[in-house]
Amino acid sequence: MKSFFNSLRRSTVSHFILLGFSSSREIQMVYFVVFSMTYILTLMGNSAIICAVHWDRHLHTPMYIFLRNFSFLEICYVTTTVPNMLSNFLSETKTITFVGCFVQFYFFFSFGCDEGFYLCIMAFDRYLAICRPLHYPTIMTTHLCTGLVIFGWSGGFILFVIPVVLISQLFYCGPNIINHFICDPVPLMALSCSKAHITKLIYSTFNSIFMVGTFIFVLISYALVIFSVLRIPSAAGKRKAFSTCASHLAIVILFFGSVMTMYVGPGSEQPVEFQKVMTLFYSVITPLFNPLIYSLRNKDMKAALRKVLVATKTSRKT
């Protein structure tokens, strides 16, 4: 952190301007309404999953404990960017301080890394439950489950210290307009007045290793799960296993598909508007779809959500 504040003192830029989605004032108001509704629905949907898992004792199993934490993570993830984006829709200046920009950068991408880790954890859990059912209780103990939850939350925050420190060490001396709605590292490095070739290479390598590594881990886990499911003799057992895995895979495809398009390979060479849409997809749309996919594809979750709705209605009547 000391090096970060030293960089702040060296750089002449005190704030950045986030252009966001350039359009007329009327269209900006439409964006504000649409994304406000999206944000509210995201908070409500993921909060409903958290409450359902918390209140239903039948869901106090590792799979749903991981899902509850994943839903809370989605709330944190979307909250790092959307409130600021909404305020910029109503603002004429659209500014963010130098420190605020890097704080958003750190938390947004740390939560993003944590999301990748949680998708790996959930895939590993499904692999053990379906491919090693007899050993599952002895392997997925309370101790291991707690450790995985802690790792899922802390892993991204530890890993992303390196990219944030490296990019904050660059010298920012003049241009301060970021053609994006978040403090994305690619345009941040482009604004630097110092040579950023090594920093760009390290950042690109970091992203590629993390994204490809986690994605391959998830794919291998679910491939093994599918092979095991195909060997299940009962049709009902196959349907239940496929239903659970299908919801997980849908989230995996939505998240990794959009993120890898942006940060693995020549994502920065894509048109700026395309980059904005892809970022919007994994930072706003995916957290919205998470509760829909898990609740619609899972009978236990639907039953728990009904209990939450009934309890809410009862409490209002009393």
C-alpha cells in the first residue's frame, strides 16, 4: 500500500473521467431506469437464495452452503460497479478520484477472481458428490467445507494485489478520460505516460493463467461428472444429476465465456463498444441470471424459495 500512495504523489492526475455509454440525456435516463431495475432484481434474487439456504435446514449441505456464499459474492461483485455507473448516468462530470478508481479496480477484479474460484469449488463438490458418493461424507467434512469457503473469499483478494500494485506504479501525467463505465485495467494502462509493456505482459499472463486454469478445472470436473451420470441406471437419478449440473454449467458458460473474450487473447484489440458490452455482460447480466438459473433448475431450491415467500406473506399479515 505504501508503494500505491507513493505512485499517487508522483502522478499529476487526481481523478479520472468515466465516459460510460455516450448518448443523449434522454437515453442516459433510460439506461438509469433499466440498470436500476436490473440492480434491484439482482439484489432481490440473490438475497432470496441466501435467505432460503439459511432458513431451510434441508439445504444446510456443502452444495447449498457454497451456493449461498456464491450469491452473496454476486451481490458484492455487482455493487462494486453498478451504483457508481448509475450515479454517472445522472452526472455531468462523471468523475472518479485516482484512489477511488484503483479501489474499484481492486475490489471488482478481486471479487471476479473469487467468482472463478467458487465455480471451481462448486464443480469439485459436484464431482465428489456424483463420482465419489460413498466417500463424499468423509472427504467433504465441515472442516474442508469451511476451508473452501474461506479460500473462495480470500483467494482473489490475495492474487489481485500484484496487478493492482503494478498498474498503480505507472506514471499518470495528463490524459484522464477512460472510455469505459468502470476502471478497467486495459484503458488505465493505455493512459499511462510511462512505458507499460512489461506491466501489460505480466497482467495478460496473469489473466490467461488464471482464467484458462480455472476454466479447464471446471470443464474436467463436469466432464467426469457427465461420464458418471451416464452410468447411473435409474432415469430419475440421471435427471436429478443432470438438472443440478446443467444449472452450474450455465453460470460457468455465461461467466467464463464473456470474461475470456475480454481478457484472454487479443481482447483489448476489440472495438471499445464491444468491450463495454462484454464487461456489462459478466459484471451485470450474469449476477442477475444466477438466481434465475439456480431456482428454475433445482426443485429443492424452488421449494425453499416458496417457504421464504410464504413466511414473508405471513409476517406481513401479522
